[in-house]
Amino acid sequence: MTTNTPVPGLDLTPAGAAAPLPAMVLAQAGAEIRAMLRNGEQLLLTMIIPVLLLVGFSSAPLVDVGGGSRVDFTTPGVLALAVMSTAFTGQAIATGFERRYGVLKRLGATPLSRTGLLLAKTLAVVAVEAVQVAVIAGVAFALGWRPGGSPLAALALIALGTAAFSGLGLLMAGTLRAEATLAGANLVYLLLLGCGGVIFPLSAFPDAVEPALELLPISALAGGLRAALSDGSGPPVAAAAVLAVWAALTLGLASRTFRWE
């Protein structure tokens, strides 16, 4: 017969405190990243399509980009597209279905808290974008891209673009049904791809609509990156201002209207 004799110095009482917030945020961000990279549709949207567009439009004279290099014109646009695909399209669709199936409600009730969940999603988006930038830049270098200008200005624009597109994605995912978010996010992706200066120069559009197209977040990001990564161009102040306004508006509206269930 055995007896349960306490071992001196050994405390088997369950810990009552939750893990520190940074540890929980990092753990959730890791789960978000793994979910993104394991999803075939997400991988197609965030990696494969941008690389295919970069190779195709840089290698063949499919679009008149003026007198400059095709790869110099195409690469910043594809970088902007990559930011939009992750921060807006992918995040909107994933968050919309998480809300539909009650995942957000359950996670929001855990010690992680809703603020921690949003921080984790932001970190996951930034991490995936870092991989996208590395892959796209590597392919572009292989195609002959030699950027100049200010990489720091380009990174600042990417940060502003991420905030603007994240706000737009959360605004859509937090107010529409999941099916409507899926359709709407893909429609917006295709419209901005065609009309946002990603592949086709805005100068190819009628003069009457070009000023309006320049106010789109994707146009500001693509045009700003071209200016930031070109020798002799001034700082892309106008593009940064457009992105900052979009970020403030979309994040502000999303914080007021987002529904967790």
C-alpha cells in the first residue's frame, strides 16, 4: 500500500496567473503565421501571384512603361500588391470566417484579450510581408533590378500601407458576413490590381479619372515606392499623406464598427 507523502520543497499547486502578454501575443502570432503559410489559397495570393506577375511583366513587353526599365517599374508595384494581398485581402477573408465560426469570440474571452489578438494578427501580417519582400526583391534582383533612392522611405511607406490595408480589411471583416467579405475582398483586389498603378501606369487611364485613381491606397503605395526606390526622386510626401489618411480613416472606423461575433 502506498501513501501520498508530500515531497519537501515541491509545490504542485496549479499556477493561477496567465502567461505574460508578450508571450501570449508571440504564441498567437506564430499560430497565425503557420495558418497563413499552410493555406494554399493564401500562399497563391501572397507569394505565387506576385512573383508570376513580376516575372511576366518584367521579362516581356506587355505594357508600355515609358523609357525606363520594365523591372524597375514593375517591382515596386508588385511589392505594393504583396502588401495589399496580405494586409487586406488575406486578413479580411481569414478574419471574416473566424468571426463567423466564433473563433474570435472564444479567443477574445481567453487571457490573451482582444487587444492581444489584434497585436498578434498585426505581427503575423508584418512577418509574412517580410518574407514577401525578401522573395520578391530576390527575384527582382535576378531579373536585373537595381534600386536606388531611400530604402528607409520605402519601409516607412510599406508600414503606412500595411496600416491602411489592415484597417480596410478589418472594417470589411468586422461588418459584413463571411461570404460577403470573401466576395468583396477578392473583387476589391482585382479592381485595385487593374486600376491602381500596380502593373499599368496611371498615365494609361483617361486624364479625367487619373487624379481620382492617385488617391487610392494601392496607387499611393505603388507610386510612392517607385519614387522612394528611384535615384533623383524627392521624398514621396504626397503618397505618405494619402496612406496616412487612409490608415486613420479605416482603422478609426474599424475600431468603432468591428463586431466580434
